[in-house]
Amino acid sequence: MSSESFPLTGRCMCGAVEVATTGPLLGVVVCHCKRCQRRSETTRPMTALCLAGAFSVTAGADKLRLCASGTQESAGSRRSASSAAATRTRSAPRTPTLVAIRLGCLDQDPGIRAQAHQFVAYASPLEPIPDDGLPRLPERLGVTEPL
């Protein structure tokens, strides 16, 4: 993706919270965990990582609700959602230098595509995982694992 494509902007469903990233996205995963299925009301949302310093909440910070994840597999991570629509725009993984952006909230094409499927052990039977040649990980992709 060229530098002319930045910033990438996005918003929650109700528009109360707006976000932006001024730096490149480091990777994209398709998540098949039950938590993401329930939260996104879809079988497989996509998330991209960016450096925390490149991410900002540009409007509606007072409308954000932050919460710690209550699940063992994501212990130490924090999620944020608009208090009105409860749309998740980002999460902070266990690595404090990174932010995970929900690609569904972006206004533009991020210029990067999925590089792996994670939590495939929990994939919904409603929609088969596509035969796209991407790695399929039964659990979470570690931040130190190369894509």
C-alpha cells in the first residue's frame, strides 16, 4: 500500500466513534472464534494489526467503552466499542505496541488482504472456510509467528 493511501479512517455503526491509522497495516487475519462470531454477527470477521502509535480515535473518545476480555485465550487484551451501537472498532492485543483494527469499520480499501485463518477449530458449520490457500491455525496466531 502506498503512503498516499493514508490515513485510513473508519467508524462504528452509529457513527459516534471515528478512528484512523496513519501507518501501514502489518497483517490481516480472519478469525473464526466463537467470541468474534457472536460479537460481529458473522461467521468470520477480519482484523488487521497496526503500530499503536499510528492509531488514533479521531472523534467520540468520550463515547468509547473499554473492557477487558473475559476469555482465557485473550487474557490481557482490551476491547473498545461505542457505547451506543456497541460496534467494536479496535482491540489492544497483549502486545502494547500494537492495535488490532476491525476491517469492517474502515471507510476505504485497506490495500492488504488476509494472510491466515485463526481459531479454525471453532469455525462455524454454516459457512465453510474458503479454499484460499491461506494457513489455517487451530488456535490464535502468535504475534511472533511469521505470516
